[in-house]
Amino acid sequence: MPKFHISITEKTLHFRQPAGTSRGVYTTRRSWFVTLTSPQKPGVKGVGECAPLPDLSCDALADYAEILQDACRLVATTGRTDFDELRPYPSMLFGLETALAQYEAGGSPALFDTAFGRGEEGIPINGLVWMGSFAEMYSRLEKKLQQGFRCVKLKIGAIDFEQELALVRHIREAFGKEQVELRVDANGGFTPANAMQRLEALAPYGIHSIEQPVRQRQWEAMAKLCRESPIPIALDEELIGVNSPEAKKELLDTLRPAFIVLKPSLHGGMSGSREWIQLARERGIGSWITSALESNVGLNAIAHFCASVYGPHISMPQGLGTGQLFTDNIDMPLLIKGDQLWYCKNS
């Protein structure tokens, strides 16, 4: 007799504005929502979002829906998610973990008992400036600064590097390092041949870190950059598909980044992300958590997970400011106040 019943609903979300990355432009987002119920607790349900990113997620597969059905049957039968069979499918694992956590929380969107989940404190977040033309990025940057963000993340690699460098220069002319922390994300947009030159050009402007300067799986080049870069390097895409503890240790020991940036739906769900965080801590490597263009269902789960692993009193800005991306998002009790994300428990 199965412990749970799990149903699957597919939904396509629509971006308010095209979301540009170095891998292309997203205008829609396809997600599968799993709803978990049990006759043992009538009226209580848990909902999770399974949302692979095309051309990026290791589990963005043509037969995704069929594999998800099998994963749901496994979790429904056992009431557990800690199976090695689920490691290759992080977006599915994340959605099922979310649904199970909400069910165990009595159906509350506050998945864990934390200061954030009790509405007592917010989580500091960075303001995200999407790729675009110089004028578009300049306008978006100005808006984020006006909103009070003290940490801004620029996605670069889509326009001429000299224009992107000019944008960085503009920020530093107006705001010092003490006023605004500046992060950049190259999304693998540099090459091994030009990466160091570009890092050296960015270095005078007090950059906190740069994410994924060159494409993943170029370990020799990346290890050299991590050793020699004048800007601390954070790995993101590099972690995708690295799902076993042994492979994670090998990556961290070989590349030795300053930081890792974790997206639970890409990097092993909540359990796999906890594993990454622990292994990084053991090696003196920092980390933070970001969302990966999920709806508010996924964003809410990531925020509560973040509070459970880093809280209370989180000081490092996290990447959780994506809740207003879609015209047809799903309502959740989340609110951005200044540069913090809050859970409004009585909403």
C-alpha cells in the first residue's frame, strides 16, 4: 500500500521580459508541479516544483515526464527521497523533497522552523541585472540601486566586453566597495585564451567574485584560473551533473574555487546541496544559494532551505530575487523589502 498519492500537473510560465543568458533567451518556463497527499492526514498536502532548464540541467530530458512519473511512484511507495536512483535527476528530487517537506510541515509553505519561516527576519539578496544592451543594463542597474540593493550581480558575456567593463566602471565611479558589493556572472562566456586578460581588466573595480568565467569541463584551465585570478572565482554550471559524493570531492579538490553557487534544482536538490555545502566548508570554500528561474513555489522552497542551512542572521546576500519574473506566477507569501526577502507568515 503506497504511503502517499502524488499527482503531476504541467504548467508553462511566461516571462514579463525575455530573460537573456549566455546560452540564449528564455521567454517561457516549463514546470511540472507534484502534489503529495495521504489519507493519514486528510486535507494536508505538499506541493513541489520540478523545473529543468533546457540546455543546462543534467535532467532536461526528452522523456522527462515519464521519468518523473517513475520517481513519484518510488517516493509515494516508500515515503522517502534518499535514493541514489534519484541523484541523476536533481530538479525532480528538489520538487519531491519540497512536497514532502511541506506535507511534514502540516501543509504550511514554511517548510522548516527557522527565524525566516517565523517571519522574524529576512534574507539579504542581491539585485540581479540581466544581460542586454548597454542602455538596458544601465537602466536596470540604476533601478536596483534606487531600490536600495547593496549587492548587485551583473550577468555579462552577451554584449561587447568593453561596454560591460564601462558599465562596471560607472558603478564604481558612483559607488565604492563599501556602498555596493558587485558580483559578476560570466555564465562560461570567456575562453581560456581571453579569461585572464578580462579578469585583470575587471579587478581594479573591486569585484566580490565572478561566476563561471569559462565553460564547464575545462578543468585544467579552470584550476589555473582559480589559482591565479585576481578576482575570487565562484563555480556554478561546473557543478551540474556532479552528483556523487566522490565526484564532488574530486571537483572541489582539483579546482579549489573560492566559492560555489548552489541552485537546488540543478545541483542535487536540497540533500545534494547540503552535501555540497558541507564538503565546501571542510575545504574552506564559501557558498551561497540562488534560484534558477523557478516559479514562486520553487523560490519559496529555496528560501526556506537557505534559512535552514545558513540561518539565523544570514549576512551574505543570496540570489533569491526572481519572484517577479513571470506574468502568471503562483502566489506565495514572499515579499521583497529593500534588499531582503521576507516570508509573510500571516499572508
